[in-house]
Amino acid sequence: MRLKSLEIKGFKSFADKTIVSFDEGITGIIGPNGCGKSNIIDSIRWVIGEQKISALRSENLEALVFNGSKTRSASGLAEVTLTFENTRNLLPTEFSTVTVTRRFYKNGESEYRLNDVQCRLKDIHNLFLDTGVSNDSYAIIELGMVDDIIKDKENSRRRMLEQAAGITIYKTRKKEAKNKLDATEQDLNRIEDLLFEINNQLKTLENQAKKAEKYYEIKKDYKEISVELAKAALEGFNITYKELNEQQETETDKKVQLEAEIATEEAAIEQEKVGFIEKERALQSQQHEFNDLVQALRTKENEKNLATQKLQYLREKETSLKEFLDRAEGQLKTIGDSIEYTQMQVGEEDAKLAELADKVESVKMEVEDKRRNYDEKRGGVDTLRAQYQQIQRSQFDAEKKVAVADTSIQNLQRAQVQLTEEQQNREYQLRQLETELKDKEEALDTKRIDLQQLQEQHERTKEQILETQSALEILRNKLAEENRKLDSKRNEHDLLKSLIDSMEGYPESVKFLHNNPNWNHHAPILSDIIYVKEEYRAAVENVLEPYLNYYVVNDMQEGLQAVHLLDANQKGKANFFMLDRVNNFQASETHQPFDTIKAMDVIEVDEKYRNLAQYLLGQSCEEPGEVARRDCRAGSSGDVTESGDTEPPQ
């Protein structure tokens, strides 16, 4: 590997592009002071990755770019390129010529390029690793570095020899491997903390899972019941709809029959009117009265037609209410009541129509009476005519005829008085009918108001349905979100369960004892018997951190049995708490600092292990001679050591 050329552009004092070729026979660069010899060394250091600005004799990176002069403008780029000849393949690349370039722009951007391809600083370091070329190697020696080597400052001589021997690469790799191991160890510690944290959350997750299962069961039952209810409601609606259709057809048939009968009666009346016109010409005075009666009859007919139209309107209203019933299923009962009430009104109108028909019949009978009276009077007129013919024959007969005529006149006068009274009665009945008409109009207005209220209620029902649908959509979104959270919690639960089952993060000795059937593998670990509230968990963990992996056994015999198993299988050490040593432990009553909480008040522990928890988290003991805790450690020789610590950890 040989340096072929150095290209500098815009770096420090090199404003123009400068190329220095290191051909055969060139051993150095000389020149007067201030010509830029040191800047060449700085450029070589900079291009191979020097990061310390002080080593480049500058204050900042911007100072490396040519800042201009009185005759030259400032440069916006500092660029240095080194070209190496790699004919002997000392550099780990297949190229025979290797070019390394570093650029820095005044806007703060920087880049490295290897054979004109952008790369990282680490790639440059890896390229020159174990070649003796680096920013801190002794291939590039300054005047100050010679003094450091002579004085052996900070083991400078040793570093130079290591570089010459080629072991720097291994020390660098060792340092990188150690950093990776440290980072891995920190990750393992964090994983252990995470496992402990998640272990305490398992109960909460299990409760949430049970609640979720119960929710799905209730939701399934609710769905089935809702389907059955909808089926029952639909069947009821179908039955009601059929009954209403049958009733509508019956009412329509009745209406057709009544209209046919009324048409027949009207045709008969018209025929009779045509026959009466010729007969009524003889008596003009009676004709006016008869015309009045006919007018009254027509008025009654108009009233009848009005009543018929009202009946038709009420039926149309009933039809609209039925359609409204189909649209507003939620208001079926209320609309049904309205339909029944409307049907009652239809019945009342039918009764009134029958009354009007009876009145028409009575008017017809009166007309017949008038006709008979007319015939009688006509016969009297004929009699008068006969008497008038006999006047000449006999005065007596004439006087008799005059007397008969007077009698006839009196009868006519009485008939006129009767007709006047009947006319007054007809006017009274007309006023009554007008009053009834007003009442019907008021009832119609009331019905219109009721219909408007029903329509408003229908609109409100629609709005409620839309609001309910919106709320249902929101609940569905929440349910989907909860399902996603539940799936996440389940996955987390499965991961934690697998880690717990495999006792990930625990020492090898603890795993061995846990899986060994020859020992009391049901003995718990301290971290499994104490549950701490969330807000105090960190404080209690800091207190119990050295003891969380300790086994809790009943007596010394169980501990020694475990120690012998570990020693026989060479599985390392394990620590134990012996319950028979702490069952008689009594915590001393001491002053509790202000605004503090006892550790025993924020934990949950079985009564069997309460004395142990009291010993670990309570106050200091008053009897220093009593051994309350023993640590059994299994070494390579199987020795058992006992430590008689009498004060609990604080």
C-alpha cells in the first residue's frame, strides 16, 4: 500500500485546488514558515477521520474552510482526497486504487466518500484498521508527538510498539466486544426489571381477561335475545298489518254500497222532480214553498256529501296513519291507539250519516204528504169549476159553491201556516247542522294538531335512532379498540408466561432447583410471595433488590438438601431464607418519621410469610444475639456458611 496523491481544495490556506503527487523519489515537503506544510498534515489527519478540532489547530469546523482574503472570495467547501495504491491488497478491498474523500460545507453538512461512493466514518476506520494509518497512529508524527514518545507520556511508547506489532486491531475489537457485553448486561437488567414488573401485573391482566370473557358471554346472550325479540315484534307487526288490511277492505266495501244506495236514491228523486214540474205550474204560490223545500233538501244533500267527504278524509287519514305506523315501528302502540280512536270517529260519522239518511227519508215522506195535499187541493179546484158552471143554473148552488170555496181558502191558509212553521223548523235544524259543522271543524283542527304532534314525535324518534346508531358506532369502535388492547395484553401475557415458565433472567442455580424433582421445588422465591402496590413498587424493590432471588424454605434441612444438590451437579450458588429462624421475630416499636408510610402497609403477603416480610421491611431488632437470617451458599466444595445478620435491611 503506497500513498499516490493528496488533493486539497478550500481547506485552510489552500484556496485553489492543489494536488500533491507522491511519486517515487519524493521523501518530503519542504518550504519556509507559513507556507502551509502543517496544513498538509492537518488535511491528512482530517480526511482519515480526525474529530478533535484541537488536533487540527482550529477553533471549529467552519475555521477549516478557506475564509477568503483581500483579493480572493471565501470558499463554501473544504475537500481533501487521499489516493492509495493497493497492488499488494493490504487494504481489505478488491480495488487496486483506493480514493478516500472528506467534504465539509459551510452550512454544516459533511460527508465521507470511498472511491467516490458515499460511506460512513466507521467504514473509513475499518478500511485502515491494522494498516498503521489512522488519525492517532504514529505513521503521522508531529513535533509534539516526538516529545511525548521520548518522555513516554501516557504510555506513548507502548502504543507505538502495539501499533507496530499490529495488536491495536485486537484491542479495538476487544473494546468493542466489551462495550457490547456491557450494553447486553444492561439490557438483561432492564429485562429482569421488566419481568418483575409484568409478573406483578399478571393478576390484573387475568382479572381483565376474565371480565372480557364475561363481557363476550353477556354480549352473545344479548345478541340472541335481541334476535328473538326482533322476530316476535316482527310477527306481531305482520299480524296487525293483516288485520288492518282486512278492516280497510271491509270499510271500503261498505263505502261502495252506501255510495251506490245514495246514487240510486238521488236518481229516483231527480225522476220525481221531473214529474212534479208540470203539476206545480198551476199553483205558483205553492211552487215557491215547494222550491224552498227542494232547496232545503239540496242543502241536506250537500251536508250529506260533506259528511261523506269528511268520512273519506278520515279514512284517508286512517290510511296515512297506517303508513306512518309502518315507518315508525318504535311507536306502534301509540299509533295503534290513534287508529282505534280514528275508527271510533269513523263509526260516529257513519252513525251521523245514518241519521242524515233518516232525515232524508222523513223529508221524502213530507214531500209525499205535500203531494197528496196538492192532489186534494186540485180536486177542490175541479169542484169549484163544476160549481162555477152551475152558477147560472142556480144561485143557491152558486152560494153553496162560494161557501165551499171559502172553506177551501181557509184550508189553504191553514196549510200555508203549517208550511211556514215547517220552514222555521227547517231553519232551526239548519242552524243546528251549522253548529255541528263548526264542532266537526274544531275536531278536525284537533286531529290535525295531533297528526302534527305525531309527525314531530316521528322526527324525534328518527333523531333518537340516528343518535343511537352513532352511539352504537362509537361503542363498536371502543369495542374494537378494547379487543386490540386485549389481544396485546394476551400476547404480553403469553410472553410473560413463557418467560416465567422458563425462569428467564434467574441464575442457573435457581432454575436447576426449580426443575429438580429431588428437592422441594414448591418452595417459593421471595419475589413470588410479596405483592406491592403500583405506586410504592419501585421503593420496595430498591430495598429488597439483593434478596429477590432468595428461596424461602422451612428449615435448615431443606436448605442443606438444596446445597448438596447444587454441589453435586456443580450448578453454582443459591441463597435461602429459613422460616423457622424468623417465626419468633418481633419488630420493635420505634418512632415513625412524619409524613411517611410503613412498608408493611403497602404490601400483601400470606400470613405464613408475614414474619419474614416484617423482618425484611420492619425496624431494627432489639435482641442482637438472635440469628434471624441465614444465607446458605453452595460453592464448588459444598461448604455451608451462615451469616448472623441481626438487623434487617433498611
